[in-house]
Amino acid sequence: MLELKDLNVFYGAIHALKGVSLTVGDGELVSLIGANGAGKTTTLHTISGLLHASSGSVTLDGADLQKVAPNTVINLGLAHVPEGRHVFARMSVEENLLMGAYILRDQKKIAANLDMVYQHFPRLRERRRQMAGTLSGGEQQMLATGRALMTDPKIVLMDEPSMGLSPLLVKEIFAIIQELHKSGITILLVEQNAKMALAVSDRAYVLETGTISMEGPAAELAADDRVRRAYLGA
């Protein structure tokens, strides 16, 4: 479904991504883990078209995403849940969700998607008239994820969904990610909480200073001594 081949990205003279290659298959949950500054968010921004690679390719079902404007990449089935949530604070929960469906024209489909999101996130249904800016951090993460699902995406990019949340809310958010995965949604997850990410993923990649240093089944990486020492506190 999603394929990155030999991706090189620069910030001025800084070589941020150095020949990054990875794949995400249909229905997979794949994690990209690494320390701060490793290039995880840069990878997602390049996939979404917010950054342009100097070389290499990004394709989604064969479509070259580097040739698609960032504001139209969503039409190809890619949704991005950004780091920091970025909900529309002065709009209600339901208005935020409907903004996610702006590319759809079928009102019945929009209503069905809204009902699907409320089934995944019953708390959003309870707060559908509440201003998004008054939600807790965990609820805003649910809202940002639900907004992405409103687009009927082929794949969802999730950037640091646990950031700034209490340990209890982190468990809740990851339980939701597992539920979405089990429902068949394809996910590329960028997450600094490597232990939680590896626990829910099918496969994973380790990114170190812009280079993929390890890859494989998530369970195998979680048991690898190098990963345990570097990212799991072992």
C-alpha cells in the first residue's frame, strides 16, 4: 500500500533523512520508533507532502505522492493525525468531525462515517456539542483521530498520539489504536513510547539520526537487547 524508497530529505544543509525505505501493507499497523530528532515526524511530513524529498520516492497504491499537492493528498486516501492534535478549538466536537469529511459529498456516507466514529469514540458522542478547546488532552487526541477517520482513509498516519498524556490516558489511547487496527484500518504510527508502540504493532522500524537501523516483526524488536537498552529502559 504505502512504500518509501531511498528517501533523502534536507533542512538546508542538514541531511534529515538518509536513504529511508519502508513499507506498510494493507491492514497492517507499523510503528516507526526512535529518539527525539531521529527524523520520525520529518518522515510523516514527507509522506503527506508537507516536505519535499530531494531524492527517492513515496507511493500509495502506486500513486506518486511527491507529485501531489499537500491539500489534495487526502483524496488519494491518506489521513494524517498530527503531533499536538491541532483541533479547531472554537468549533464543537461534531463540527471538527464534519470538517474531516469536507471531501465527501454523499450526505448519507457522511452520516454513516460520523456514526462509525462515535461507535469508536463514545465519549465524543457525549461531548459532540462541546467546544473542542475545552476537551482534555486525551479527548482531543480522540477527536483528531476521529476527524481523520471521517475521510474514509486507506491509511492513517499517527504522530506521537501519547504525547503529553497521563499514563492512564496513554493506555486508553493505545487500546483505541488496537481497536482501530482490529477493525481493518491501516496505520503508520510514529511514537516515542517504544514499549507501547511495539506492543500493538505488527512490524516496526527503528530510526536513528535519519537512518533506518533496524526493522522486523514488532515482537522480535521488543525482545532485541539493543532495542531494550536504547528504548525500553532495560
